[in-house]
Amino acid sequence: MKILVAVKRVVDYNVKVRVKADNSGVDLANVKMSMNPFCEIAVEEAVRLKERGVASEIVAVSVGPTAAQEQLRTALALGVDRAILVETAEELNSLAVAKLLKAVVDKEQPQLVITGKQAIDSDNNQTGQMLAALTGFAQGTFASKVEIADGKANVTREIDGGLQTVALKLPAIVTTDLRLNEPRYASLPNIMKAKKKPLDVLTPEALGVSTVSTVKTLKVEAPATRQAGIKVKSVAELVEKLKNEAKVI
């Protein structure tokens, strides 16, 4: 079974995001970039499935600038067999990314596609669902457990009321939640081996996909600065401030 894993290059989760002075977007100059944490979970799950003998090949795919090869090499070091970069300098919305991934799915014919449920930069939680709609594949979102057997994927989903298990006929698309697994670290020998693994570079034009966006970013602003809290000496003082200053009672 072939597994396709989507990987996204994002600002490292430890970095405090800065907005450009002209409010046109996020300042990425000299900022540490990493693999999206949910994509790390997706890669780990694919590698575990291969280690259990369920999968025979894992292909990682990313859509982004040339620098995204760094995150694909990380995926290769974690156990992915080969990688594909759909190279574009444009800032793409979820639908454009889903269309490009659909073209890669048509080309690679995987039996299982694993993506993170969302990216920590745009936070849209849309690409996996859109890809399922475009391909017509069954989908299991917010997965906290994945089991493959008898041509089906049994996916335990995290929902508001608890857990829900769905049986998906392969090929299928799964989006990963935080509790699915704990991603491993790449060892130095595997990092060195990853440099020799195949990484193909494609373009949207080569895939025959138009990435023209119907969405335009008007303005990006940092969240308003919160005022510091205060300590009160008594319940009476607390009630007085809630009533007269905060005006919530």
C-alpha cells in the first residue's frame, strides 16, 4: 500500500509571530521555519504503518517555495521513502492547495492520504476536507487512532461529544489530531541518508492546475495587547471592581 503524506512549511511554533509594518502579512525575514506540527504527526503515523508492514511506500508532498525542500528532507529523515515539491512562490489558499494535491494523488495513486487537520499559520482546517471532495475519497477527520485491515481504514475521531469510530473504504483521506501519536526525532544517520533520497520538483503548470485565488487578504493585524491583571485584598473589593470598573455585574 502506498501512503501520500502532505507536509507544510510554517513559522516554528516557538517563534513569536510579527506582523509587517504595512499590515500586508506576517514578517518572515530571518524567522525560523519548521514542519507544521500536525504534519509531523501525519508523517509519524505513515512511518508507523510502514513499520507494521501495512504500507510499502511513503511519499511526502509539499506545496510552497524552494525552501520547503528543507521540511521534505526532514520527512525523508523520519522514514519517508521519497518526496515531491510542488514549487510556487505564491501564497495559496486551501482550495488551490487541495487542487494541487489532487493532481499529485491522480499521478501517484496512493491508497491512503494523511494530512494534518490544520496548519498553525492559516489555521483553516479545510485542505483535507476539500481534497476528499475533489477526489471523491472517503474521509476521516480529527483522527486519534487509525487501523488498517481488510481494505478498510477504521478511524477513531475526536468530536465534541467524545469519540466516534468510522470505517472508511480505501482509498481514503485521514486528517490527524494531536493525540494520534508522539512524533519521533530524526537521527543523525537518517538525516545523512535523507540527502540521497529522491526529491522531485514539479510546478502547478506542469500539473495543469490553476492556482488563481478568489480570496484576497486586505489587512493583517496583531492581536490587541491585553492589560495586566491586578490582585485584590478582599471579596468586597473584587465585587466592587467587577461592578464599577469591569461592569460585568
